[in-house]
Amino acid sequence: MENQTVTGFGLTGDGKEAHLYLIKNRKGMQAYVSDFGATLVRLSVKDRNGKAVDVVLGYDDASGYERGSGGMGATVGRCANRTGGAAFEINGASYTLDKNDNGHNNLHSGNDYYQKRLWTVEKQGEDRITFLLHSPDGDQGYPGALDMRVTYQLDDENALSIHYEAVPDQDTVINMTNHSYFNLDGHSSGSVLEHKVWLNADSFTPADAESIPTGEIRSVEGTPMDFRTAKTLGAEIDADYEPLRFGGGYDHNWVLKNNGRFAKVAEVTSEKSGIRMEVYTDLPGVQMYTANFLDHEPGKDGAVYEKRSAVCLETQYYPDAIHHDNFPSPVCRKGMKYDTRTAYRFLTD
């Protein structure tokens, strides 16, 4: 490992040292990831003029990520998104989680977040790095121990792939995602409402006022949730439509049409920078979130992030899937391998 590929990233609140790791491909694309939270900190891609643009929001050091509440760049687990009532059952046994959302629901597995822990670097190469986190039985309230591995890799097609692997020793819930906030004009460039989005989804899962899915799978036809033809995020984000009122904008799960295959499911384009991002996954859903709750958040390089200054495309099992038999199940059985990939590929128009 060459010295310039790893640098200090500050101290955590309990005095442990975090690090920042560089991976790159042969076309000049670079990603910086940290062992604090297995977090994507910087992602440098070239715009239509060949200028390098950092397209993810973030912080300058580990303490910024420790303080931050938005999950920027985070590896989220053991179960991303919301669990209604902060409790669930598997095999007739009941499990209780932190009530860290609206006083009685669970969000992103509770207060002891995977993204606020130091991970171990298991392997590192020029274009890839694997982080390892041991999650014991009872961790965050979930049954079963597992070793979660997250591998970031940059290929020469300008795709950043994220590969999650784990084998639990009991039946448990696993639903990992990456919570990067993307702005294809650059992380400090303001609103993304002019970004165009396409989603390969005919339906979405409406949620109640606390963002817990009702169990309905609703067609996007004739609603502001229809992105089957690309349109700007701003076109209908403030429409008088109950799901948008509840979410303060887009903060919903779309039902993907990939049928469990690794396939292209979304695309985001900026006319300004000429950067286009394609999203590929084998997971059944994607939560698109338009940073509705960012509010004068101090970020890296002196940036200040405001509402709707980024878009997140979090590939995952549907929110609260453990409580809905008609949703794909997030349960991973004892001894079975949890093995899923998502990739973000960048092109210029």
C-alpha cells in the first residue's frame, strides 16, 4: 500500500484514529472512503469539459460524520430505512429496536449506527477496498452474529460498485444500503431540482405521515411519482399530493422492475455539468430522497448544504418489509449468504 493512498481523517469522540483511503481507476476517476462508517467521502468524476467534480456531499473529517445526522455517504445497516413500532418477530420470537424515529419507530437500525463505528480494512488495492465489521448477536436488537463486508471498487467503465456480503449464524434481518447524497454539478453547487431523473418503476409504496409504508403497492400512473419518462426533480416535487406532503418532497420507495437481476434501474442527469449517473442493483427497491431536511448543514471544503441540494438513491429492500408479507422479505436465514451489489456509473453527455 502506497503511503499517499491512506491519510489521517481525525479522531473519533472516544479518541480513536480514523483514516481516509484513496481508490482510483485508469481513467482518472477517484473515490475517497473512510474506515469510519465505511463511508464514501469524496467521489471525483469528470464533467463534459474534462474538469474533475466531487459529486457527493460530506464532511472534512470523522468528527463531522460523527456529529452529522443525515447519513451522508453512509454504509447503513443492519437494516436500512424504517421499521414500524421498532419491533418485529422472526420464528415466533419478538425483538425490540431503538425508538429513534417519531418516538416509536426505528430508523436505520437505531442509535448505534454501523456508520458511526470504525470498520477494519480487510483488503486494499489500487481500485478497490474491503471493510469488515463484526456485528454480534443482539447488536442493535437483531438476532444473530455476522461479519459484514463492504467492498468499494472502481472499474474502467467509470462505475463505483458497492458489494455487501455476510453470513448470519441465526435467522435475522439484513438490509444494507449506501446513503450518499449526489449533486452532479458538484457537492457545493446548490439545488438539484434541475437534475433529470428516470426510474425503472411502475409503482411505489405509499407511506403514512410517519413514513411507514401502508402495505399498498400503488401505480405511479398519473401521479407526481411517475419517473418512467425522465423529468426534472423540481417538476412536481411540490405538487399537492399526499405522499409528497408527508415526505416534504420525494422520500419514498419505488418498486423496481429488475426481478432480482443486477440491472440498470435509475438514471440522473445534469444538463449543466453534462454528467449522467446510471444506477444498477439486484435489490428490489430504491428510496429516492431529495435532501428535504438538510438545513444550513456545514460540510466539507467550507460548503454549507441546504434543503434539496442533493438526491439520494438508496437501493434496498422496501421499508418496513418485515411487517408486510406482500413485500420481498429482508430475512436472511442462518448460514445463507447475504450477497448484493449496487453500482453508480458515470458518463458525460
